[in-house]
Amino acid sequence: MNDRAQAGAEPIIRMEGVQKWYGKFQVLTDIDLQVAPGERIVVCGPSGSGKSTLIRCINGLESVQKGRIEVDGIDLTGHKRNVDKVRAEVGMVFQQFNLFPHLTILQNCTLAPMRTRGVSKQEAEATAMKYLTRVRIPEQALKYPSQLSGGQQQRVAIARALCMTPRIMLFDEPTSALDPEMVKEVLDTMIGLAEEGMTMLCVTHEMGFARKVADRVIFMADGRIVEQAPPERFFTQPQHEKTRNFLGQILSSHHHPQPVPVSA
């Protein structure tokens, strides 16, 4: 665990006995998870394992039928008002960029702070430029999403989430819709965020990113957390057969033409 994720700190995210069904299909089973402030977690696993559902539950996009979720001391399984409170603290970046096509990049970034936080236009624009500079595309501020590459649009989506000054960032396969040559620019942006101590949960197949950034890698299969460990142990000594099979497939697949050094 990194220095920022102090062992004694009260968890910023706590999931206890979480269960979720879609109809008769159980998508999450007995999920127990605690995340310390400043901790960086990568969630991986085969498709259909419940990874995206897990992180969508953390900001109330999905509700659960059993168990308890607490984010930054707020009980998410209680009232609707609590869900809104939590969403203000949690930034989310999806596979698809979800930018408003009819708004400029700058307007995409200022809309939520002005509407939900009552920030003045001037202040919202100053904050937006700060974060667009942070993701290295300030010169695109007055363009529209369709004028940007996929990698640039995803970096705008990250900047837009940061404009709400969240305490936690959730990423749901943020690079899987991108062309391979654009993946690195988005991962580099995320690495920069991680180095600044942002609490992060990231669902991704980018194992090089997991090795470089994660304090902990969580492997899910069939709606359960099967294994969790620091990256060096996760990649070199996976304990569970399902984890070994998954790593064998993913590390030899076309996703990763370059071998990843263990001591990244």
C-alpha cells in the first residue's frame, strides 16, 4: 500500500456483503471491499464477471439488493439524497466518452459545476482550463467533440470529471473503445492523476498500467472477488486457478504486443 493510503485511515469506500441481481441472474455475490483514501485499485477479470457493475454501484448508477455501500462516510444504500451527495464526490469516466456533441469542449467541462455547484461562469471556465491543461489539450477548448480524436475526447472526459473536484475517480474500461495508438495518451493522463494521490478504481485490461500504478489488483470472476494482491504478487504468484488462466490469456493476447517489465 502506498504511503498516502495510510493503513489506519478510515476507508473512503466500504462495501459489505453486497449482492445484486438482474432478474434471476446474480451479477454480484458477497462483495466485501475496503478502499483507503489515496489507494489506487485496478479491477480486472473476464467479461461478464461483474467488474463494471461493481464500480457503477459505487456512485449509485446501479442499486444493490443486499449489503451495504458507504462512500466517504455516506451510506449509499439509504436515501436518494445520499446518492446525489456521493455523485458530487465521485468522478466517473466511461468506455464511451459521453460528451455533449453540440457543446464546445470548454462548455462540456463547465456545465456540471455551474449547474450543480452554482459556480460562476468565470470560475468554472478557469477551472476547466486548468484541467484541460492538466490533460494536455488546452488548445482544443473551443472545438467540438467531433473535431477531436478518440484519445483527445477521452482526455476531455477525464478533465470534465476533475472539474467537479471529486475525491474519488472511477474508470470503466476507459481505453477499450480507443484505437491502439491512442491508448497510451489516456493511460499517461491517468498515471499522472495517480501520482498526485487521487483515490482511483479502474476497470481495465491494461496490465502494464496495473503494474505501474496499482496499489492493489482485484480479480473478479462470476460476480465474486476471487483474488486481490499487490501487483508484483498478483502477476508473479497468482493463487487461484481462474486468475492464472485469465493472466495466461490476457498476457499472451494481441492486446499486449510489448512485454511489460515486472519492475515498472
